[in-house]
Amino acid sequence: MIPNEIVDLCKLVFKFIDDQIKDNPDIVLTVGSIREFAENTDEAYKVLLPLLVYAALGGRPEKAIPLAASWYLYNHASDIFDDIQDQDGSNHLPWNTWESSRAINTGLGILGICNTCLSKLDTTFDTLSDILGYWGNALLAAASGQNYLKNPTLDQYFNQVVSKSGMVFASVTLAGARLGSKDKNILSALFDYGMGIGIGIQIKDDCYDLSKNDLAAGMHTLPLIYALSLDVDPRRDELQTLLKAPLTEVNIESIKKLLNVMGAYSYSIAVMKVYEQKSLDALSVLEFEPFKSHLKTLCHKTLNLD
């Protein structure tokens, strides 16, 4: 059960978004297509991420609504561009049924409205300047992280995940912290909180996602990368043979079973839990409830494998 406080704040964020996008029909359509899910599920915590950070530092939650709105729209645009790049998005989402030019234009428009939202933030010039810098760094890192390496090593994988997902969430939590504080220790801790969540989310996705398209393109997820790194495991040869064979559904299932036997999923989950704990440890700098507890809940629910 989502607390009423979270639901109510999420509705305020979407009301604010509605006021910014009302003259953009394609953007209204894309935001509306996922709004009910975002408002009425655990996704609501993620929508409010920078707002919860700010409120946990003692700030008035309503002040951070433009920041949460900008974050949500940024994340929404990222999903659109990711689906365009990977060509595997769900057809129940409108942008995946459009010509790519229409979807790209919609995504770019949403990024523009992100800045419009930030322009409504009631804060000092220096704070807004810092937040805009965080947003720019996140976008640059995410764009770099989307350039997939084929057959990466473990080190290359983690470097990519830091760019693709870790820096995005770290920048968002840092923005929420900067809205309420200049304390370097606080800013560093909240950066670490977001980094742990961002990396954990990507690892969680990797545990569920082993698709034919990814395998064909050589885009390996963490369980597969780990298993291929086990030089002394005799089952690695069997795995490499399966990867060279035609990628039928039967072969993909065989690959998944072999990864499980080789301990690849257990390893990946253990790594994800390490990052989850790093995020939780970082919250020790916060004092104000219930928002500190909401951030703990966000971490648990986001990285829950059930």
C-alpha cells in the first residue's frame, strides 16, 4: 500500500506537468499513456526521487515539485530514445507505433520541457546553475553509456553501467540535495545514494533480460559477462558453443539454465545487493522523517527481485 502522502505528492507533480505540456498533443499522449502506472504503483516513489531527497533535508516538499517534474520528463524522454535505439519497446506505448521521426521529435520536445520545469524552480541563481550542470552531466553520461560495447569485460561493463544508469540517478539525487544544502558531505552522500540505485537497477534488469536481439547484437548482460569470465569453469566451453549456435528459443533457454548452474545470477544479485546497501548507508546524513524512510522504501522496492 502506497502512503497517501506519496500519492498526493505524485498527483501534484503530474498536475504541474500537465500545465507545461497542455499545448503539445503528442507529449500529452505519451505522458498520459503511463501516468496511471506512475501514480498508482511503487513507481510513484521514483517519480518523487529528488523531491524526497530535498524533503529529507528539511525542505518543504512542494518547493521541489518543478525538480521532480523535470526528472520524470527526463526519464520519460530517455525511455523513448532507448526504445527507438533498441527497437524492442512495447506496442501498447504510443511512441513505439509511430514513425521514428515523430518519436524522436516528441522525445526532444520533452527534454525541452524539462528545462521549462526547472525555470519555475524557486531557488537562487547559483543553485539553479549547479542543478542544470548536474542535468547536463547526466545526459552526456547516459548518451555515452548507450554506445554498447560488444562482448565487454566485467570492468568495461561496470564503467558503462556507471555512465548509462548510475550517473543519471546520482545526478538526480544530487540535484535534490543541492536544492536544500551546500554541505559537501551531504552532497557526496546523496550522490552515492543515487549511484547505488542506478547501478542496482541496471543489474536487476540484466537478471531478467536475456533477449534474442541483444544476443544477436553481441550486447551481453552481467550474468553472461560474468559466466564468460570464468576461465577455469569447464562449462564455459558449453556456453560459448551455445552462443555460436542459432539463437532459437530452445537455445536461449539452455543458455539461461547454464548461467544459473554456473552461479551467474547469484553473483549478479549479490553485486546488486552490495550497491543497495551502499545506497542505504548513504542515508545516514539525513534526519527528517517520514521522507528518510520513504527513500529507504524507494531503494528496497526499486531493487526488489520478487
